[in-house]
Amino acid sequence: MDLAEDDQVAAFRAEVRQWLAAHAPATPLPSVDTAEGFGLHRAWEAELAAARLSVVSWPEQYGGRGASLLDWLVFEEEYHAARGPVRVGQNGLFVLAPTLFAHGTPEQRSRILPKMATGEEVWAQAWSEPEVGSDLAAIRSRAARADGGWLLSGQKTWSSRAVWADRGFGLFRTATGDRRHDGLTYFLFSLRSPGVTVRPIAQLDGEAGFAEIFLDEVFVPDADVLGAPGDGWRIAMSSAGHERGLTLRSPGRFSAAAARLVELWQRAGDPADSALADRVADAWIGARAYQLRALETASQPGAGGFHGTGTPAPAPGRARLADSAAAGSGSGRTSLDRGVVGRGAAGGRPAADSSLGKVFWSELDLALHDTALELLGADAELAEGPDAGWLAGYLFALAGPIYAGTNEIQRTVIAERLLGMPR
Amino acid sequence: MSFVLAAEQLQFAEALHDQLAAADVPAVARQWAAGDRKRGQALWYSLAEAGVAALAVPQRWDGLGAHPADLVIACEELGHHAMPGPIAESLAAVPTLLAVLAGTDEPAADERIAGWLRQLAAGDLIATIAWPPLLPYAADAQLAGLVLVAGPDWVKLAEPGPGLRSVQAGRSLSIVTGKELLAHGAAAAIQQAFEFGVLAGAAQLLGAGRALLDCATAHAVQRTQFGSPIGSFQAVKHQLANVLIALEFGRPLLLAAAVALADDPAGAARDVSAAKVACTDAARLAARVALQVHGAIGYTAEHDLSLWLTLVRAVGPAWGSQRWHRARVLAALAGGS
């Protein structure tokens, strides 16, 4: 058991670090949620892609390097340590792409992924609706059969990046049946098609980070159905772990923020304020725990190329806790007797496992930024200036416990699927 | 890099779990608390036969010289079953200290030390230690065959004062008086022993946290109110989920601390303290939630839950307070590690 980096990983880390030192913007780009900023972020994606660094974990044929999960974690660490720009294509890169690898056709992959890798096509998610948030299966937007395809109608909302993005993905109802999870279909559609209206929504920070999408008989060809019609719920859920887990919020992001928090503490902290010192230490410990758990996952057999070859199974060490508890349906004493038996991964475990990570990283992100703002004292209010990144980061972090499935939904999933609590 | 337990290590954990489950440790712990330590000492001896007491003893003194991760596995399982006794002291801190003091010279500098190491490995000797002010009391000194006290750079044989009762029934805490000087100029050995004691305590706490979650989930499925198992209520589910999250993210810190101790004991302070902070917090959360889920029945001394609730309260503050360990993490980070 060791945490030492081998030569290959160290060489990759050095390459990424050098490249970023030479290419990463010295000052932050304008906000990605402005027209100018969006364009500059898109251009940055192209620059990353030219160095084959935009999607290192993807197979080479789509613009990646077939990198292992470990290499990807290393890339992310370096990227965030270098304060690399927000990934404008993240909804496509981290949510849609894993779904395409798992359920897309070869034609869809080769048509969609290369353009996603360069930022030529930026994707927006279209899950929520005005009346549908946590209860996603209650979707009302629908798709009707048309010649050679479908006509999408309805309204989607809280669609990140949709104001300037090119294409969207989401679930639409194609049939009504006894079970509402049936009859949903996963569609890919152009945000520029006739019948699409996008209305920006100003976020808490005043910027148009998300939008409403109105669809009025928008034609989508059959080639842009992901998976089989009616199978959308299963497809969306099978890769939901990607949306809330490691790929969406990599450990590198929090390790970098924790390192900066410790620097801020050394610069601005009152050594006598042990309560605040405790919070700084806890935030760093949390970021380290998130990083280590990812390394544990990356050490699993089969964690090699993680895109295109499925999600690695959770570590046996972690499955143990959950199985132990799930086995404990007898009396207090006998639950212990069966404590560590049955370590095998049960169905649905990866998705439920990612729920643990989602609650953890979103709470950690808030704790990191809240602690930094506390350290800044009166300057914490400033929305401009050298330390304003903490405020922006805090406002961003506030959304974490809400999006990608609220933390309440995640806790329910954890209790039911990992701890065996009755519905 | 391979940050994952090997198959043999998982088997070791499972075998230990089976052995402890068969031994009915809660009953043993209750007899132990009532002053009858026969079954407890027999269990200690049979655990030693399984190798538990020899993990931190080098091979040259008939030990296993195991990786610190193996010690984590063992101590976690002992905490999982609420095994009584001076576990962090006798299985981790004292053998680590004596092993460094015994050195690598042939013959050993002090034949007595070599003898104690052999006895510890065989389960024939139970040892305890105090290191004031950080570790002011020697735990379970009354039943220990070897009681030590350490200072900044010296180690002495010690005589225990009267045993003060711990919150954990059957556990006692003694102020000790140093007698014969055993070693001086031993600051590095003492530091290393301390790190291993902290690691073992943290592992015990994580194991206890797991047991508390096991008991709480079992009860939540079984106990019916308002016509439904209480585990179907979101207020209960979400609290249990928080416990699982805390435990799941505590274990990697514990294993990283073990790796750090294997690689460089002198540079492991940051990782050892991080593990202790996270495992103590996780165990305390598990204790609070497990009690809340059990309701009044969990508040009774009669219910076995009390064994783990008091274990967490006893081992949590030993081996350095949360504030002390958090400060040490920050100090290590400021030092650039």
C-alpha cells in the first residue's frame, strides 16, 4: 500500500504543469456567463484541445489520451492549482459524454464527441421544469412522433450555460403508462432549431448563468435519440453518478481551494482565534479526505481507462461499511455478527456511492469558502479586488447542495440503497 | 501508487471479525467491567495467537513487523466489537517505543526490553503508558504487567497511583510515578510511539462508529411507530446517511496516516492528526445519532449500545484533544508539508 506516484504519472503531471504555466491565462477571464466571457472560454477549450488536454480520459479517437482515472485526477489537480478557467463545456464533458460512452451509438459518439472536446459545440443540460425539480420523473415536456423523428414541446428551466450554448440534452415524455418512469426518452437537440426560445435568468450574482428553454414543436431526428425510446429514465439514472460524483467536481478543485485557504489563514488569520483555526484545519482535512477517497477508487482493478469502459467499482473497503449496515436487519447484536460479510458490489452501488461524494463535496465547498470569508472580515463583502474570488466561489458553492440532485434526495438515496432503510 | 487494501488484508479483517463475533465481546466486556477479567484475558490471548499483539513488534523479537495499515485493520475491528483493554497502548504505542529502544544492534542493548517485546507479541504481557501532559493517564494500569511513563526525551518504569474510574465501565485511568530510568535521549522513539498510539485510537473510534451505525440501522428497520418502521422516516434516514458519509470519508484518512507512518514516521504528524480528528468526529456523530435512533432504550446501561457510546467518549479525548490535533495539522501545513 503506497501513495507514491510512479514515473509515468509524475511525467504526465510535469507535462500538464509546464503547459499550464505557459498557457493558462495570467488574469481571470471575464465571467463565463457573459457573451464575451463565453467566447473566450470557448477559445480556451480549443487551446486545451490542441494540446490534447481537454478530455485526457477519453479514447484517442475522440480527442483524448485514454488516460487512467489516476491521470485524470492528476490533470485536475494541476488545472485547479494553476487556476485554470471554468470549463465552459462541463455539462457536456462531465455528464453527457459518460452517458454517450455507456449508451450512445458509434455514429453518435463520432459525430458529437470530437466537437465537444474542442469546444466547437457546447452543451447545456435540460432536466428541470417549472413544476419538476427533485421529482424528476414527473416531467411534463413531451415528444410526439413525426416523420423521421420527433417534435419536442414544453418548458425546461435552470439550464446552466443555455444562454450561449449550442445544444441541449434532457428527458421528454414520449408515452404515458402505468409507471411514470416508463415512457421517458433521452433527447439531444439544437438550441438554434426553429421553435426554441431561450430566456436568460439572472442568478444570485446577477449574471445569466442559467436559462429557461421553451420548446414549441422542435424537430429532432431519430439519430438524436440517446438509447431506445422510452428507456430515458434508466439511461439518465445509470450515469447520474457522473453528474454528481467525481467527474463533475474533482478533488483537485477542493485541494487547490484548501491550499489557498491555508495561505489566507497564514496571511490574515488571528493566531489567537482558535475557533477559526479549527475551521481552517477541518476544511483542509475534508479536502484531503475527498482526494484520498478518489485515489482509493483509482487504485481499484479496472479503474484504467474510465471513460468508455464504465465506472470503476467502489473500493471494497468502502463497500464494506454499506454492506455491513445493509446486512444489519436483525437485532443489534446479530447485525454485528454479519458486519463485514458480503462485500460484493450490489446493483446500483456506483450511483448510490456517488451520492456520498455529492453531499460531501458540496458541504465541503461551502465550508471552505465560508471560512475564507470569515477570515477576510469586512473585506468579505467586496465583490471586486484581489480577494473577491472567495465571494464568487462562495456564491457558486451555495448552489452545490441544490443542483445535480438536492442533498436531501442524496441522503434519502444513501439511506435506502446503502443502508437498507425501507422506502 | 496503490491506495487500496490487499486481499489478504481484507481476509485478516474478516477473520478477526469472525473471531470476535464468536467470542461475544459485549458479554466479555460486561464481565470485565464487573471485575471478572478471565474471559477477557483469554480473548486477549487468543487474539495474540491470531497475530494481533505481534503486529507492531519487529520480526526479530518474534513479532510480525507488520505494515501500520494492518494495525489499523486490527484496531478498527477491536473497536467495532468494543473490545476492552489498553488497546492503543499495548498493541501500538508500547511495542513501537520498545522496538525503537531495542534498536537493531545484536545483542539488544537491553535484554529486558527484548524480553518484553517477545512477551507482548505472544500476548503474555499487557502494557500501558502515560506521556504527560498530552497523555496524562495510563489506561488500565492495574491489569498491565508493564507500566511506563515518558517525558520529553526519557522513558521510565512507572508505578501507578489508584485507578480512577473512566466513563467506560471497566476502564481505569491512573496518574503514574516514574521510577527506574529505562532510556534517555529517546525523543524520536517517544514521538513515534505517540503517533502509533494516535493511529490505533483513531482506528478503534472508526470501528466503534461502524458498530454504532450497524446497531442504529438494525433498530431503525425493526422498530415500528405510527405503523411504519422508523427507518422509513426521512428525519431518521438523513441522520443515518450523515453518519455513513462521515465514516466513509474518515477511513481513507486513516489509511493514508498508516502509509505515512510506514514511509516516514517523523513526517507523519499532519496525516496522523487529520485521521484522528476525522475519526473522532465521525464516531461522535455516530454515537449521537445511534442514541437518538434508539430512543430511551439506548440510554440504558442494560442495552449493549452503551458499550460503544462510552467507548467513544473514553477513547475520543485520549491521545490528544481535537483542538490539539487540528492545531498540529495547521502547524504542519504552515511548515510546508
